[in-house]
Amino acid sequence: MAKAKTAYVCNQCGAEHTRWQGQCAACGAWDTLGEFIIEPARAASSAPKRAGYAGQVDAPRITPLAEVAQGFEARSLTGIGELDRVLGGGMVHGSVVLVGGDPGIGKSTLLLQMLGTLGARLQGLYVTGEESLAQIAGRASRLGLALEPLKGLAETCVERILEHAQAARPQLVIVDSVQTLWSEQLAAAPGSVSQVRESTARLVRFAKGTGTSVFLVGHVTKEGGIAGPRVLEHMVDAVLYFEGDAGSRFRVLRAFKNRFGAVNELGVFAMGERGLREVPNPSAIFLGAHNGPTPGSAVMVTREGTRPLLVEVQALVDASPLANPRRVALGLDGPRMAMLLAVLHRHGGSAVYDQDVFINVVGGIRVQETAVDLPVLLAVHSSLRDKALPMKTVAFGEVGLSGELRPVPNGEERLREAATHGFERAIVPRANAPKKAHHGSMEIIPVERLDQALTAAF
């Protein structure tokens, strides 16, 4: 048998190198090369059949897509509405889902609650590589879950895990965490690039061959990405991230990749003594509780996945004692904020080049769409002039470099959501103004330029 070779793989781009070096020659990242064991290639068999977890199957053949039977994916509801929403309508049979997030944010708690909610309706197996079964049972008791239908396995060898799964035939397998797994076929240490890639590949083959749904818990790096090779996120069907501030009890579960549903779909949870609890009306927690008009505050309607959300954007503008004033954005893109402040100076007549500007999105949510442009500038202008926007006013719209307001998708749905929560005025791009007034008593103010929006708002 040929001797196994060693390569060094970049965990950012997946490029292979023959020797270790400080910088990846492909992507330029530093200190990202990890040891990877290359297995000797096996000779191809002349038999027209290949072995699989579901038995002997015919070898693959070229098939016209018109002859392929099309159907809906078989799904099972997890019993947690917010999780079902993020997954695209439930758990798809045979899918592999990767759940990431900061330590202690609630990844294991949510998956254990899902296993307890399914109970005897769907047989599941919780595989732990970091905690003992006594710790898992204690957590389930604190969460108020029935212990009888729950099954656990404390194992880190992927071959042993698949043997137990083959014998028990569960419909759901939860692995906590993928960085603790190792394969007998490789000599590298658990958590290395080669072990994580090979262990995940075997679990993916098992899921596709048996129709078992697999959930993987992934550690994150200090930059916020999932630890291990970047190819790990390409191997799975869905990647979910837990977001939230350390001091807040609210948690946001976002889908960054989903082959069976909408990307950027959002689920909101509140952490309590009995675990994670669904928040059915997240707009209520993202809106600040003000007794009256407050300078520096503006409300927008953002769209996350298929859900419109009302979010409060706050701005604080203050004279800076520094030669280079500070620009701090929480929940927004920093470079885009700097660009918007320049547009406000040029086309809105408000100069903040000698002011510190702090912008925050209430609730710890991160807004990634351009509809936040107009609310940000309204909040900055309000704080600079110390003049509050009228109560029950909502705004959204993209602002161009020449001061024009561009439309954003799903304007009708955003206005309908604002009207449902009792807002009376909406400042929107003219292209987003509805042709027919069917939003109750809401006054819709269409504008074409930033200076018109500032005049209408104040």
C-alpha cells in the first residue's frame, strides 16, 4: 500500500500547499494552514455497483433532467416555530445543518429543546463529544424536558457514531460538536482541518444515504466565523448562526445558507430559566419604549428573509475633541455609514466632519440591506439639530451618492407591517409609494431626494 502523504490546507480558501508557511499563497491570509493527511487512492472497481448505507445501488448514469421526478422535500416540523421558519418550513429529511455561534449563546440548548419537543414522535439521538451524558440529562431536567424519549451517546470517533446510528436507526442525529470528531483513518488530531473535513463528509454521506437529518454544532473563531476549513460550510445544506449581545437575553438565529429555504431568514428567541423561548412579535422588542419624541431616533421597516421587522435606529452626534472624529456603527456597515455622512453633508446641508457619530440598531440585530440608509440619515440629522421626528413616523429607502432616493424591494409589505403596528406617517421613495391607498389612515409621503425627505420629516 502506498504511504499516506501530508499536505497543508488553508482553512479560508481550501488551497493546498506542500509545506507549512505563514501566509497562504492563494488568498493571502496569515496563519491559516493546517495539516491534512492525503489518503492513498484506491483502484476503481470494475463492478457496476457501489456500496452505500442504504444497500447496493446502481452506479450513477447520465440522466436528462426532464426525466427526473420532481417533488417536494419531505419535512418534519420541529415544534419550535421560529426554528421551523429559519429552516424554511421544517426539518428536511436527509439534510445536514450546521449551527454556529459564540460560546454559551444557546446552540446546545436549542437543539436539546428541539429533541425534547419532538419526543417520541420522531426518534432522535444526541451525540456529545464535549459533555458527559449526566450533564446532558441535567440540562434537560432544568429545561423541563421529559427524559424518557431522549437518547444520548458520548462518543467522538465518527466510525463508532455511525455504527450506533446504523443500529438504532434514528430519524434525527445531533452532533455537539463537529470539532471534537475524529476518524480512525487519519493520523491528525481532532479539530484539525483533515479530521473536521473527513468527519463531516462521512456524516453527510450517512445523511444522504439513510434520509436521517443531521444537525452539527460548530465552534466559532475570534473573528466570528465557524472554526475549521471553509469548505465545511459548502458541504452542508444549511448554515445557521446565533447572534446576540452578551448582556442581552434576546437571541437571533439567522440562516446564512439554506438549500431548502430563504437565505437571511430570521428567528428570534428570548433566553430564560427554562431555556430559549420564541418571540412571536419581534418588532415589539426592537422598538424602544419612549414616552415622547426623542431626538436621534428613527424607525425603519427592514426585511429579513420573508419577514418584515420594525427596527429602531438611534444616533448620537456630539462635538469631538479629537483631530479625527470617531465613527462607530453597531448593527450597520461602517464604510457605508461614512459614505452616508458625506451624502448628508453634500445634499442635506448637515456637516458632521468635526463631530463624533455613534449609530446603534436597537435589539442587537444587524441590518444588511440598503433600506436603512434614509432612517440612518434622519436619525443623525435629528441628533445634530436636537429635534425629534414626529411620533408614529416610519421611513425606509436607499440613498444614492447624488442625493436621490432609490426604491427598495417589497415596499407594499413594509408599509402594511408599519400600519399593523399603528404608525401614522411613512416617508418612502416615490417609486415605493402605493398606487392605491389601502393602508388605513397612514399618511404616505413619497420623496425623490434627500433634502425633500429632511423637509418632510422635520
